[in-house]
Amino acid sequence: MSRAAKRTLRSAQMAWPWLALIAATAILVLMRNSTPAIVGYPDGWTIPLAEWTNIAADWFIERAQPFFRAIGRGLDAAFSLMQIILTDLPWLAVCAIVALVAWQGGGRRLAIIAVIGLLYILISGYWIPAMNTLSLVFVALPLAVGLGFGLGYLGYRSAKARVIIMPLLDLMQTVPAFAYLIPILLLFGFGPVVGLVASVIFAAPPMVRNTVLGFQSIPPAILESARMSGLTGWQRFRWAELPTAMRQMLIGINQTTMATLSMVIIAAIIGGFEDIGWEVLSSMRKAQFGQSLMSGLVIVVMAILLDRITAAFAARQLPTASFEGLPPLRFFGLLAIVAVVAIAAGYAVPGLWIWPEWVVWSPAQDINGAVDDFLIRYGGAMDSLKNGALYYVLLPVKIGLERAIVPFTWGVTFAPGAKVAYWAVAALACLAGFATGKWRAGIAVVIGMAFVYFGATGLPWLSVLGFATLLAWQLGGWKLAAFVGGSTAFLLVNGIWSQAMLSVYLCSVAVFTCILLGGLLGIWGASSKWVSGAIRPVNDMLQTLPQFVLLIPALMLFQVGDFTALLAIVAYAIVPMIRYTEFGLRSVSPTLIDAGISSGCSPWQLFWQVRLPQAMPQILVGLNQTVLYALGMLVIAALVGTTGLGQLIFLALGRADAGAGLVAGLGMALLAMIVDRILQAVMRRRL
Amino acid sequence: MPKSSDAAAAGAAPKKAKLSVRNLWKVYGDDPGGVTSGDFNGMTLDQQLAHVRAADHFVAAANVSFDVPEGEIFVIMGLSGSGKSTVLRCISRLVDPTMGEVFLDGDDLLKANARALIELRRRKMGMVFQDFGLLPHLDVVQNVAFPLKAQRRPREERRAHAREMIELVGLKGKESAYPHELSGGQQQRVGIARSLAANPELWFLDEPFSALDPLIRSQMQDEFLRLQKQLSKTIVFVTHDFLEALKLADKICIMKDGQIVQIGTPAEIVLHPADAYVREFIGDVPLANVLAAEDVMGPAHDDGKDHPQVPRRTILDEAIKLFDDHTVTVDVIDDAGRVIGALDPLTVIRSLYHDDVVADI
């Protein structure tokens, strides 16, 4: 047999399960009117996992509550102390200390940025809420860092521990934080402590990862030379390992700080206590966009300052760092002197202790007015933009073309002739694929067109299960297939299938938008230094912002709904796509490009045949992150009234229903992990 | 070249071994101890190797034995994967050998417990690494003083001592530089200074010059020989560069697949390669730069005439310049000036062309 014939045979062997599944799907679709259980998973086939969880949780909580409440009281005391320090000290002292710390980390420029930021917080009148939030951050941060370092070092020292810790990290970061807010709520009771504990759990993973990475990447020669210098175990740790791993760990502290802030703010959802997250949330709920924008900006300022200052301390560890700051002893001495002087000044001049009312300037009402004016003037245009996206993109993916094309939306009916033509195009594309040997493309076109025709919510669940498992099996073998099949089955038997498909719908639209927009921006950025320089600060900004701040502008312009959620998700999830596309394209080796040019490639050929394939692994990493980010943001977006798993989690939160919340949260995490594992299998096959 | 004389060739009594390695094995796999237990010691080497490999274990070092006399440079030469670094790491106990003995002044290093090992490393061993292994957050003085800090010597004392070492390796003026500010050659000088800071008796060097440019490498080799002339350490030096081995070694040990192929002085190895594997290395060696007069001399040619004289360790490249139209005999003299042999053009040419070439003429 010729090699070509063999190859054809092999691809045929891989293709026929797909064709069989497509045929089975067709049969299921034809039967769906007589048997509703084909599309909607029957209620009778579910297992009450959520209820069982609640029974187990109740049993546990009843016994463990005193213990956790005691811890909670301890944390509460630490928090109150921090709160007293930050809110009762003169603002002048707090500002002076922050500015000095910023200077020690990054020099004069950073100190000036810090002062400007703090002045904004003072002038806008959100000083107290901001300081309350900051107190939570300062209490949670050392705990998260300590926990992260401990787990990370354990993972570095013991391979056995690593096997347990690493999947745990995946879970801690993919299960939406709201889901585990509920058990924390039940264990610790209401109050700021819940947010504190949740942020410790949520913020520890980056510290763990960076600690493991930092220690693992110590050059072997350093470890060996430390041993050959006769260092004892403790000396090796203290003098050789810790300092060498420190830079990576400071990067971890930076990421953990940002995660802490983000979580502390989000925790406002379960009840605020005059913190800045609560200010934003309550003004958002009252549709006071001016107020939510002003207080959202306070969060932005806090995020930027925390990020820049911790990043500056991390950068200072680089051997090439130009700025060294003062020696620690002199720095702390100076810090003490400045604090005392500032407090004394506060005593002398009351205005330096408590920010005088007459210097507060809040244009919130003016902004509200301006937004109203804008909406009155341009509301029509905004509405048609929103409706266009809704009718022509969102709805078809959600409920399928067959239900989305009605006179009210598209202005036409989906005539039977058009339906036949639609399927004829699909069949022809598939045939063309097989005829040219690209059967995968052919199958993908058919499945894609079927997806858009029936919509995420109109597909037979058996087919979705089949396609996902088959894809996993062909990409990653039976292990991956078992994971994907099992996870999909989890969604089914827990009766959260329809919500999961709603989440899939919103998420897939967001991800495709990100691929399109982010990919283009990345390509543009890779070809122009100027564009790249313009995009980078925007990306940095989008990534440092606590997620729900992104909702504010979208909400201002488009009110609640799927489109608003989509915008917020895209704004957050597009960043990795842009970054990795640009990075991938930029890091194609110059030799390959020279080789391409000297082989006579046109610029167009050079891009498609040399640069893009070479950049593909990086782009796939970006895509993977984009999907995870989108799913993460989905929960937050449920605040603006989307349906799906995120909404389910919020409902559970409202009822303090730990079981339902955890099941929905786990469902979300499984969705994320399915995509993650499949994309990783794709990447492995490309290598 | 400043080489100490080879004991056997000089006819003196063999020096007592400072470091002795006996039947050293390092086996990697699921259960190295189990594989090498039982009647393992009763087998022949071939049987042992077959036995270990049949159990899906990997042999990194097989039955390695050698002696290093005090003050000698012992070079272990081999390609990557030959087990040379493993042997060095077994001696320094960075890797624990599966079996065997390593004697330092008659004490078995492998029996030392953790506490004793730390003490040994602090007082008796120094090691230089291919990738330098300098701590990035410490400056040159702090890096060099690092082993002394481990010994808890007072700060001023260790800094003063580190400065001496830095001067010794020719880095004066760079005391407060950080590793990233130094070139590769300078970084390795710091590594050398650090390894010597505690004044060790044993000096281990693991491919110390392999990461350096050829010109710098050659400079560092000369520098190394200068230091050794001054310090007379007992040295185990690992390299994959055969020319480097010839240039530096008192004795060379050639390894392949974890086993020793040949041990000998540079001259012994180039003149009498043990097998085809060793012969391949010799192929492009400029022998005139490696061989000394005494390595190729014949019996003294006593024809009553005066011949030009060369000391016995003169390399051939120098010695053959004395031949001319009227001179066909050059006398080789020992350290006391006695004639111990003679060079004639034919033997010299033969030795330079590996004998067989000459036989064809």
C-alpha cells in the first residue's frame, strides 16, 4: 500500500466516529419534538449532590463553628487594630509613610505618583472607605503570603506534597471565589472577616506558584557550591536558597497583593462595612454612575499604587537595579521620624489630621447628568449597536438561528428553502474538506454550523457529551476522555446543564471576540513599536484593575444585560490574547525570517507560513489564559444580570446555600479545566 | 612546562596516595542498593554490568579505582555521559555512591556522617563549578568569603582573607563588583578564589573552563598552573577537552560509559593508547607540544663526541630545533646534568607520526 493510501485510511479511521456522531445528532434532532428529554436533561435523572453537600456541611459546621469563630475573632481583632491605625492616624502621616515607602522602592517618580494618587482619594472624599479596604488588605496579605510561602516551600522540598498541592491550586483559582464564600460565611459568620479569609484563600496560589518556581530555578551550581562550602541545612536555606529565590517570590508577592485587593473588594457583595468595594457596588445598584465611577477610580488608584510599589521592590532585587534606596536601618529610622513629625503636625493643625470637608470635590452628580445627556442624545445609536450585537451574534449563539431569525429581530422569517440551503452549504463544505484531505476542517465546519443553527441551549446534551469526549479522546487518549466525559456528566447529573450551556454561550462569544480583536491587536502590535508601546499600558491597566470595576463603564452606557456583560468580559479577557500574540510573533527567530525572505516569500506568505506557525504555541497559551479569564469574569458579570452558572452562584449566596453554590462553582471550574486540558493537549501535539 | 615529574618515569619511590578511590559504583534506578547487593561482588565486571542493565538500571560509574598522590593534578577526561562528573560528585559526596570506598589520608569519606561531612567540606575540600555557582546577591568579596562565613569566622578576618584570595587570582580592584558585572573569565576567577578561601587540601574542579572562550580558556589554564605551582594542592580536575587534559595533567584518567578506559601520564596515553577509542582522541593532537624529550629518547649514543643537550622534560617542539645538517644526536640530561639518553631524528619523527605512518615510508 502506498503511503498516501495508508494516510487516507488512517484519517478515515479517525474521521468515522465524527461522522457517526453527526449522524446520531441528526437523528436526535429529528426526534426532539416528541422527546423533550433530548435537549433538556430530564430532572428525574439527577442526583441531589448539592443537598448531600449541605447535610455534610451542616454536620461539619455545627462542630467546627466554635473553632472557626475563635479564629475569626482573632482576625477581627487584627483587622480592627489595622483599621484604627489607618483611619485614626492623620491623613498626612499615612500619606507621608506611603510616599516614603514608594520612594524607597522606586525613587522620586514613584513617590510623586503615590502622592498624586492619595490626593485623589482625599479630594474625592473616599478616604475612610479606602483606608478600611486597605486595612483588610494589610491583614490578609501577610497571611496569604505566609500560607503561600509555606505551601510553596513544602511543594519544593517534597515531590509527594507537590502532587497534592498543584491540583489544589488549580481548584483554588478556577472555582469562583463566590462559591467558597458561602462555607466561609457559615463558618465565620457575617462581617469583614469573611472577605478576609476568602482573599487569603484566593490570593495564596500565585505566591505558592512563584515560591515553587523560585526555589526550583536556583542554579544547581549554587546549591552544590553551598554544600561544598560546608553550609548546614539552615545556612543553605538562609544564605543561598532564600536570597536566590527572593526575586521570583517578590513577583509572587506582587501578584498576591493584587489578588488580595481584588478579592477584598469583591467580598463586598456579601455585605459591606463602609469599604470602597461596597461604595462601588451600592452606587452601581442604585444606578448612580457618577458615584460608582468616582469610587471605582479610587479602586483603580489603590490597585495602581499597590502594584507599582510591590513591583518596584521586586525589580530592586534584580542585580541590574539602578535604584537602591536607603539601607534598611536608616530607612526605618527615617520612617519613624516622618511619622512622628506628621502626627505632631496633625495635633497642631486639625486640617492635617482630618481632611477638611471644603476641599472635597466630587463631580458625581455632574457625571450623572452628563451620562444622562449623552444617553438622551446618542441613546438611539447605542441601542442599535447593542441590538445589532444581540440579534445577529448573541442570540444565534444562545438559542440558535432557527429560533433567532424572526421578523422582530432580523426582519425576515427563516424560510424552509433557506434552511435547506444552509444545510446544503454545510454538507458541501464538509465534502470539500474530505475531498481535499482536510477532513478535520470539514467536520469542524459542520459542527460549527450546527452549533449556530441550534444554539448552545438547543443542542442535544447527548451529542455535546459525545463530541467533547471524542475530541478529548483523539487529542489526549483515554485519560483526557475520561476527565472530559466525567466533567460533562457532572454538569448533567447535578441538573445544572442548562445553566452551564448558558455560560458556555456567553463565554464562547466573548472568547471569539477576544481571538478576533486581540489577535489583530497583537499582530498590529508586533509589527509596530509605536502601537505596541500604546497598547502595553492599557493592558497593564486592564489586568491590575479589580474585575468588577470594568463593569462600571459598560453598565453606564448599555444598562444591564448580556451585551454589557460581554463587553466587561472581553475587556478583561482580551489582555492575554493580545500579549501572547504579540510576544509569539516578536519572538520568532530572526534566522527563520531571513530564511523565509531568502526563499522568496512575499510578506503575506512570510506571515502565514513562517511567523504565524512559529508563534502558534505562544498564541495557544494566550488563548488558554483568555478562556480562563473569561470564565473567571463570567461570575462577576452575573452582577449585571446574565443567566448561567454565575447567576446560580449568586442565588446560592443569597440563600447561604453552600451545597448549591459549591456545585455550581465546581461546575464552573470543570468547564475551565475542560478547555484548559484540551488546549494543553493540542499544544503537546504541536510540539 | 611546569609539571611535577611522573613518579614512575623518574624512577623514584611512588608517593603515598592522598586520595584513593576503590571500586566506586554509582547506579541510578528504582532500587540501586538492591541491584548491587547479594552475590554482586562475586561477579566479573561484565557480568555486573549486564546484571545491572538487565534490571533496567543505569550505570553512571562502574568499578572506578584510582589514586591521587599529594600535590598532583589528576584529570578525569571523558565525553558527556561518560560518568566523569558523577565520579567527582561521588568523591565530594554531592552524590552518594552506590558502593565503594573513598579514602582521604586513609579515612573513608563515605563513612562520614552529616556533621563530619560539613566539617570536611569546610576544612579540606574546595570545588569549582562549570557554571560558576556565584550568589547573585553578593559582591565579589562576599562571594569569596562565603565559605568562611559558613565557618563563622569573624567578619573582618574573613573579608581580609577574601581580599588576599582575590589578589591571588588577579581580580584586585573588582572587590565590590557583583557577579553580573563581570565577564565569564572573571566570574570563574571568583569561583576559584572562593574554592581556595578555606585553604583546602583537596581541590575539585568540574569543567571549570568549559564555559569560557578559547583564548580566555587558555589564559585561565596557564593561571591555574601558576596557582598550583604556588599552592601544591591535591587536585581532581574534570574536563571533556583532551588538549586541556594533556596540558594540565600529571595523570589522565579517560572514562567511557562509566568505566575507566585508561589511566596514565599524558605521554603514556599518547604513545601507548589503550584502545581505538583513546586513539581517536590523539588523532589531531600536536604531539610535538605534548611529548617531552625523555618520553621518546633512545639509549645514550656514546660516540665520544659532544652533542647538544636538553633537560629531560623539554618538549619535542623545542628539542628538535637543535637538529641541523651537522647534528643527528641530541643528548637528554636529568636534573643533575647526567646524560640519560639520546634523541635521533628518526625516532622523533616516528613518535610524532604515531609509528605506523613512518613504517609506510
